[in-house]
Amino acid sequence: MIVIISLFAILLIFVGFDFILFFCEWQARIHIGRWDDRLKWQKAIESRARKWLDRPPTVKLTDNNYWVLYDVLRGRYRNRTIQSWQAAGLLMAFGKTEAVRYSNGKIDTTTGNWKKDPTHIDEALLAYILKKNKALTPIAEKTIISLLTKLKGDQETIPYRATIPDVRFIDTIGMVTPFLVLCGEGELAMKQIEEYDKAKLADSSIPSHAYDIVRDVPLGIYDWARGIGWYILGLVDSNTGGSLDIRIISLAEELLSYQKEGGGFGAMFFNNEATCESSGTALIGLLMVNAYRINSDTRFLDAAFRIEKQLMRQTRRTGAIDFCQGDTKGIGYYSTSFSVMPFAQGIALKLSKDLNEYANG
């Protein structure tokens, strides 16, 4: 009898955990999108972003919504690698003060190195933001460079993971090239971008999710919104001296035709019926602003303001931006889960702050 009661109690705990997560998500979406003043909205999303700098929500490893506690217990709920680029996205919207404060929590003040050694290139994006704000110590920078050098080996460019050295991922463009440029490795950064030209759709500026450099074939899909966002981040944050102006304009021009009526872009943006996805939409907004700054074509600025409007519609009453696609599981395995994501929150805030310059015409 005691065994039965114990098993029943455990079952209730697991089911209760799932219910609490479901209920919190459901109630958070009540009155979503009721924002009509962009500055009030900007203030709300900034307040939420600041809170998340100290305690960011978890971006789940899986799409599983049942027996979630079991995933937590076996370490399959979250990992440090994903959370590192969440923090990087948030910090993009802020300045040196926030970067230094964040750095003090991650870098040992005595040794000058990371408190936990970086293990994947995803953490290069965080290093880039910290270095950009003069919050990265020389030793911590050297550790990241050493990681990238080791991963590169005797290859011409850097793979995403050591376990698949012959495959290049679009994520790498956004995560690594800005850091390389800032560290004086502009030649390698450009090689990383130019190598990916082979992954582009025929007569198009749109690249695929991944590319096999040995078999010479593209892998995955071409219209993954956050994927194109990673590529965009690599272009706009590596564009020193206007060297990538043509690429930025060409891609922005092509993406205009895929913008939804409401202003956003679908998770798989070739499909007009796809759910409007916030992280990719915000990153495409950055592309449009940068394209406008290059050639003053008002179509790009209009597109950016329409993107901001769509992001307002997808913002919860708490100031948290919703409908961000969950973490991708691999080539061809894209998340069907949509929720909040600190990375998208930071990118959207940066976009909105950039648009303040043009808000009064």
C-alpha cells in the first residue's frame, strides 16, 4: 500500500510540474499584443530585458511538454551553450555598464579567465559583445581564440562542431565572424562568409541552413528565419568599411517580398502560412535598418517599422516578446515550440532603439 501511495505521489508531482508550466504559459498570453505606443512598449521590453540579464528564462533543449521534470532531473532541460547566446542577445541592446557587470559574474577577477571554460563556438558571440564593450579580459579573449583555433585545425575555415568538421552551419556566421573581425582576423571572417556563398539558392542571396564542403551540397532548408538571422548578424556586425554593403542590400531587397502583411516573417518564411517568428523577424529588422543606412531607400526603413509593429503584437503584457521558435535540434529538425527567448528580446530592443533615430520622420 505504501509503495502504491508513493508511486501515486510521484505521478502527481510530475503531472503537477507539467500543469504549472502549461498554466504559466497560458495565463501569460492573456491580453498579449495590446501595445499601441512604441515608446511605452520599448520601455516595457527594456525593463524585462534588464531583469533577464540577472535571471534569464530557460530556452529548452527539447520540445517535450510532458514529463518535463524527468528532463530536468536527467539534465536534458537546459544547457550552458544555449544560454550563452541568450545573454549575448540581451547585452546587444545595452552598453558598457551592463556588459561589465555581466562580465564580473562570468570572468574570474583574479585570473582574468572564464569561471567556466568555453566549450563551443556559440560562446564566441558573448565574447564579442563583451569585447565590444571593453568588458573582456585579454586572457578570456585568448581562451576563446584558442578554442576557435583548435576547432579550425588545418582547415581553411571554422566548423560549427568538431564532430562534423566537413559541414558548415549558418549559425557560425553570426556567432564567430563579428568576433574575428574585432580581434583583427578580418581575412578569416571574410573567408568564412565567402565560403558560404556555395550554400545559396540559385540566383539568390538566401543561404541554406548548412553546407557540406566535401560533397559540395547544401543541407537543411533555405527559409529558416532564425537561420537567415544568424547570417544577417554576421553581415551587419562584420561590415567594417562597407565591405559587405552589397551583400546587405541584395539580401534585404530579396527578403522584402517575403514580409507578411502584418510586418513579420514566418518561422519558415517562404510559406506565408507559417507562424510569425520573433527572433528571425527582429534580426531581419536589423538588416533592413542597416540597408537603409547604406542607400537611404525608404522601403527598407518602412519594412523595419512594420517589423517593430509586429513585434509589439507578439509582446505579452509583462513586456516579454513571445512566439520565438525553440532551439533547433539539428539539420532538418526544427522546433515546433514557440515561447519567449532572451536572445530575441535583446535583438528586438536593439532594433527599436535603432529606430528611435528615425521615429519622427
